[in-house]
Amino acid sequence: MQDIRAANVTMRILRSVAELETVREFWSSTPGTRDSDIDVFFPEGQRGNSNALLPRVLVLYRDEKPVAMLIGKIVRRESVFRVGYFQLGKIVADVLTIPYGGMRGEGSKDNCEVFVRAIQACLKKGEADVALFQYVNANSAMFRCVKRKPNFFSRDHFTPLRPHRMRKLSPHVDKLYAGATQGGKQLRRVSNKLMAEFSGEIKVDRFEDLADMDRTLAVIEDIAKKTWQRKISNIGFNLEDASLMHLLKVEARGGHLRVYTLYLRGTPCAFWIGAVYRRTFISDFLGYDPDFANYSPGTYLLSQMMEDFCSQGVEEIDFGFSDEEYKRRFGNVVWEDASVHVFAPNWRGLRLSFLRMITAVPHEAARAFLKSTDLYQKAKKLWRKIGRRKKD
């Protein structure tokens, strides 16, 4: 534990699992995201492995009482630099990772500045090669501090903003399909179409606990292997995937897990996996069988999930950080996030900064041009085809 003192304010950097437990009560009592939950961000199974878990949790105390914290850990990982789906280079680096929602407690400008200075001090000492603040709200004090406080060579000069969409839910199911509701008409139209085509042969399953997980994942995998995403990635839904199983087990034990599957005439055709955390459903994974695309099975499953959420007291759906078309159609709240880097003042940090610039700039310039000419969706389809060919 490292202390930094000024007047009645103390900042401590927690570097061990034992030290984390001293702030568990404050940590759990402060508003925050699922990604910054202590048991999600610091997996119980890794706590005895010093190589897998290197906490860097910064806590501000006022009169010996915690008032704010910045949650982070050092992860050794491979940083891949791409333009589109093409890989141009990669570096293995130690990354001080601050998750989405990693700032908890009093997020004032002064507190953020103290945290950013402490992060820079860690990088200067060689504890990590780069710090990564994941998905910071562009209107927050933390975003402004991370962008402005580091010196020229450590600063992230290119941080493209991304829309973050959410849907606020009404507690009344009958308002879900109202014409004035975002996407209400389409939800009603898709529902009516499936009811007419598959009357009596529509089934939606909901899975919340660890029982029968192997059967549920087998059904999901049967759908996922047919999607375009599977063609360009190695993501799979099986019991051998340690990180996936950890996420599902933690969420199931906490009563947060929600897995929905849709069957039409006995055939599994769509799935949605997420977690309910503090009355918010966080969307993690979804997919549908392209053979059923004409029936919009994903949209129908979303409508059934929202009906279920209304009865459970869930207040909103967090669609996450990418900007797919369905999120624009069904989201009714939007703001902008950006992932921001702070590079270590050494050769490896400079190299990471340079590679980020030479790949991010052309990628984002092309993306902006395509969006301005309404060619973005066509280009995405082309990238996917190229990616599938490269994978094959």
C-alpha cells in the first residue's frame, strides 16, 4: 500500500488482494457498473495467482473515510493494431486497465486530477507500459483530465468518440408497443408476423443459474456457429472457455445472469446473453440463425425480453459500445464514450503510441468518409466477406 497525503486528504494505492478487502464495503456501496464490480473485475479464481492479478486500486480518503476510488489492474496482453479487419502489427505489453465505470464515488475535477497524476507516476516507475481508460463518458471530468493532463508524448492524441446507446423501459408492458415508443411499431409488426406464421410453435426459454449450463451453451453454440461473427473470430460458447465460464458463474451466483433463447417449430434460432445489475440489463452476447432472418428473430426475442424485464422491475437495457443498426432503432438514450490511453514515458510507451496513431488515423478517416457518404453499412458487409475469406 502506498500513501500520498495532503491536508486532510490521503490517497492510497492498493496493490494486493488483502488490501482490496479493506475497501470492499465502500466499493460495493457506491454506484457503478457491472464491469467495475469487485467480484467481476477481480475474479476469485485468480486471487491466489500473483502473475494473473496485479491490482492498482487508487482510493481517496477524506478524514480517513473513503470518498472516491479508481479501479485498475495490470494485465499483460497482446495489443493488436488493425486497419479494418487487417492486422498490421502487435506488441505484448503490460496494460494498466481501468474498466468501464472504474471511477466510483466523488468524481470531481480535483479528484480526477489526483488520480491521473498517480497513474502517470505508476507509468513513470515502469509498473506498466500504458494505461487504458475503457469507455469513458466524453462529458465527464475524468475524460477531460485524461486527455489534457499527461504531457505531449504520453498523451493520447486520437480518441474517436463512439455512441453508447441505452433503452429506458416503461414499467407498463402495454406501452412497449406504442407507436410513439422508439421502435414500437416494428416490435409490434415482427411479433404479429411470427404469431401468424408460427402460431403455437414459438418458445422462449430463460436461463438464470448454473444448472444445466452445458445444455444451454450447446443450444447457443448451435446458433452462434452459423453467424457471420463466428466466421471472423474464435469466440465459442463452451465449458472449456475459462473467461466465459467465469463471467457466467459470477453472474449466476449473484443472481444477475439472464440467458434467453428463441425456438421456432422446435428449432433454436436466436439467443441473447446478459446480466441484470442494479436494475439495468447489460447486453453481452447475441446472435441469430441467418436462415430465419426474414422473420427478425432477434427483434422478436428482444420484445419478449423487454416484457419480462417490465415484470421484473428492470428499468433499462444497456446495449453497449458499438453502433449496430438495431441499437439505433431501439435505443432511446445516447451519449458518447471513448477509450483513452496514457503512454509510459519510455521507448515501449512511445512505440505503442506511434503504432496506435498510424493505424487509428487512417481507420477512423475511412470510417468518417464512409458514414458521410452513406456507404458505411455496405463497407461493413464487404469487410466481413474479406474477413471470412481470410479466416477460411
